[in-house]
Amino acid sequence: MTLPDTAANPAGADRTFQVDLRGLVDLLSHHLYSSPRVYLRELLQNAVDALTARRGLAPDAPADAFGIRLYADGSVVRVEDDGVGLTEADVHSFLATIGRSSKRAERIAEQRGDFIGQFGIGLLSCFLVADEIHVLSRSARTPDAPAVEWRGRGDGSYTVRTLPASARTRPGTTVTLTPRADAGEWTRPAQVHALARHFGSLLRHPVTFDDGTGGAGVAVNPEPAPWARTYPTPGARSRALAAYGEGVFGFTPLDTIELDLPAVGLKGIACVLPEAVPAGRRHGHRVHVKGMLLSEQAEELLPEWAFFVRCVIDAESLRPTASRESLYEDDTLAAVRDALADRLREWIARAAASDPDLLGRFLQAHHLAVKSLAVHDDEILRMLLPWLPFETTDGHTTLDEFARTHRTVLVTSSVEEFRQVAAIASAAGLGVVNGGYTYDRELVHRLPEIRPEAGVADLDPATLTAHLDPVDRETELAAVAYLALARDALAVFDCDVALRTFQPASAPALLVDSREARHERTRSQLAREQEGGVWGDILGALRQEAPRAQLILNQLNPLVRAAVAIEEPELARTSAEALYGQAVLLSRRPLRPAESSLINRSFLDLLAHALRKDS
């Protein structure tokens, strides 16, 4: 952008901005449009809007009376339409003034909703691939209107000429581009044809392409959208929609859901992904507006929980952004998003009611998506909670089956806690669900809403230890010295040591600890270190003591029985450290540096002792 000469404009006089067109085109190419290929979409869009306006002048004309013809032979790209055309005044107003669009003119303001574009800068995108744009047009609004020629150049200059009507025998517009040498990637005949099919395969007006080799033009959009066709049977329709989804997305849908929202003129399909996707990963959807492809990555079309489908839609009332590559976030889009979410819920409900096999395959792949929905949707919760799989002490099973076996369902707060207790709890007959995964703990606690007879409680360490049998008094007295050494060795980890009997006998030890307890111990330690001195000791004494971890040794395990009988103090300490390290590793929680050091040291010490004994 440049400023006008101040000498030619006295102080206080109105001034106008001077536009550096090359700079503007560079701005468009780097910040508005994702790729130079959009030039063809913009030309198609202008042609479609012109045909829409022409149809308003001749509503009784046959459906195929007006069309669009593309031509590309490597030296030129040409787009011709039978649309409403332009008068000389239109050319001056709409082609020579940046930012103004014929679609904003008052005479057609009432038709604005019928047009794809609304911003009047689409023609500038042609400068992404060409240095000159040639437009030849003849208006259909005025009988015997002359033809008008406009030539615009990348340096910002243009010329306008009025030509005899014979220069264009019928109304409409032809836009011709002479591609730059560096634009061959986007203007070769095969590429132009591919782009035309990519953007215009669902357009409602006939579009043909000619590559200049002398053959007949080929149809770009020979068939209407698959959901707009008629089929002999519902099964044939379902197979055709699934085949279309597979062609668009490259996977065979688990199922295909038809989408139809008459209020906004929306039709299309949602393809259910056959495999699980990472939690929260949102797929882009393919969105057409009035048949023109707008975006292949429209994430805003569905709520976040609906990441198990990919959609292809064509809508009448959704608004594109300035680049026409995404959707404008407004009340209409919000209402469409809610309505499409309802369609997905209805599909899940139908599958639950009438197709348990489909529902089972769906839940096997996408149970996380359904869990995220069930947390906030009571209807889905009631329908599907009994069907959802959870990790339990009985293996992966549904809550419905699990609740039949266990009157009280215990749920852990973390994956780590579940792994610590799963084997022992299972042997003790306790029914425990892993509540550490996203949504699981909250959903398990809502089980009584579906099965009032089921009880649900958080797993408390005391609940588990209460199911571990005490050892007899003689055994406990014999182990006093070892337990004292073990407690002293593990005091640095705030860990107590106890001796019990429990199944399975193959488990030498159980570490009962929680993430919250570890955090509280760490916080208390840091507070004492920061406060220091007498006040630190006083405040530390006043604080509630943080819960300690507990290493429970299994008297039924042969290794533990041998360790308890060790008489050498240093070896006894090392064995206790090794048992603690093994229990920590079984919990699969992240190791603290001191724990890593202990595990390495105890292993080497035991190895050294074994070597000395054998020598």
C-alpha cells in the first residue's frame, strides 16, 4: 500500500488509499488462501453464482439450459458460463474496484442467500497463477446488450472496451488466464481437470472439461450427489453411500449414517470409522456449500466427542469465511452442530435397540468416544453404560456382567492403584474396576442409576488390607527383628512394613500407596524444608501426618519366608529394599530417583552376596 503525493492533496482534503496489487496478491497467497489451486474454485464459484442469477431471470428454462465449460491446453485456462453476464457499468463497479462484489448490489440483495461467495475478492486469486486476466462478458438483463471486455494486470492496471454483440453471441462470461511459467503445476490440463472434479463434483449445474486435443468435452459432475439419487432398494442405497464414503475417505465405514436437516438445506452422510482413534483427535469433515467444495478439514462441524465419524455434507445456509476454506462460526453453525450431534445419538440408540452386533463392533472400537458422551448425556448413559467395557479384576468386561458377580463394585482412582492391587483383590474375591482411565471412575459411580441394587465405592487401602489374613503369633514374633530392619531401611520412603498372608502365593509383596498420599508427603517435606528452624518443627508437629505407604509381605511366598529368616543385618536390609523395589516396579508408576538407585543397589548387593557364597 502506498500513500498519494501530498503536494497534490492540500491539507484537510479527503484522500484515498492507493493499493499495491502485487502486495495484495502476495498477502492473499500467504495468509488468506491455503494454495494457488483455489483460483479454479473461485472461477467456478463466480460462474455458479452467475448461473444462479441467470436462472432467476429464466426460472422456466430446462435444468441443463445453462452450464459451465472449462478449457485448458497448457497455454491458457478458460472458464465460460451461460450466466447473467456483466454490463459495462457492472465491469467498472465490480471488476475494477477491489473489495466490491456484484452480489452486494441492491438489485440482487434479496437473492444473496442463493450465492456461494459474498466477498468480491475471488477474481484476485487468479493473479496467483497468471499475470493477466481477460474477461469477456455480455449481460442477459438487457436485450441486444453489447459485449464488454476487461483486461486486468498484476501491476494494478486494467482496460475496458465495449465490443459489438457479435464478439459474444449469447449472454454469459468467459474468463481467460495466460499462466505464468512458474504456475504450470496448477494449470496443466490434467491438473485443471482434477481440480474441477475436486471442487465441483457435487455442483448442480452441468460442468464440462475440454483439454484441447479435439475430443468431446467430458463431464466433471456427471451424476448428482449419492444421497440425491434414487435406488431400487434400501440395501442398494446403503451400499452406494458406503462406497461413496470409502472413495472419499479411503476406509470402509463400519456403518453410514444419512444426514438430512431441511431447515438449513443440509444433506450428506457420516461414515463411522472402523478403528479406534486417539482420544480427542478430531477429524476434518468434507463440507460443500451449494455443491461447491468448501473444506476438507472442517473440524467445527461436529462436537469434540464425535471423533468416531467423518462427514461429507452439502448445505445451503452455512456461511463460508473470507477465504471460503472454512465455516463462519455463527448461530446457524452452532444449531447445525447440535442437530448433527442429535443424529449421531439417534444412530447409537437404534443400534442399541435393534442391532447388537453392530453396537458391539462399534463399542469395541469407539468405547472412549461413547464414554465421553455418556458422561454428559443421561439418555446415552442409560442406554449404553451396561454395554461399555471396563478393565476389572475379572478381566475386560461390561459393567452389567461385572455387577451381576459382585454386589459391591470397588473402583480405583488411578491405573497405578489398580495395578498394585488387582491380583490380590481378585484372589480375595473383591470386585475392583480400574477407574484411572478417562471418564471411567465417574461412569462407574453412576452405575446405581442404571442398576439400583448395585453398590459402588472407591477402593480404600483399609478395605483391601482388611481382606488380608494376619499371621499367627509365633510367626509374627519370629519376624519382629526382620520387620524392624525393613522399616528402618525403607523409612526414607515413608514406608511401613507388615507381614500378612494372602493369595496368590506367587506375589511376594504388595505396596499399598496412592498418588495423593505421595503428593501430600512431598508437599509436607517441602514445607518443612522451606520453613526450617524451630517454627518449621512446631508447624510440622501441628500438621496432620501425611499417610504413609505400606509394604505388605506375603508369608505364603517362599522368598519372603526365606528373607524373614535372614540373620545377617545388612543382607536383611538389602532383601527388604529388593522386595520394595520389586513391588514398586509391579505398580508401573514412575520411579523416583532414590527408588531407581535403591533398585540398582539392592540388585548388585544381592548379586555380590550370591557370588561370595558360591566362591
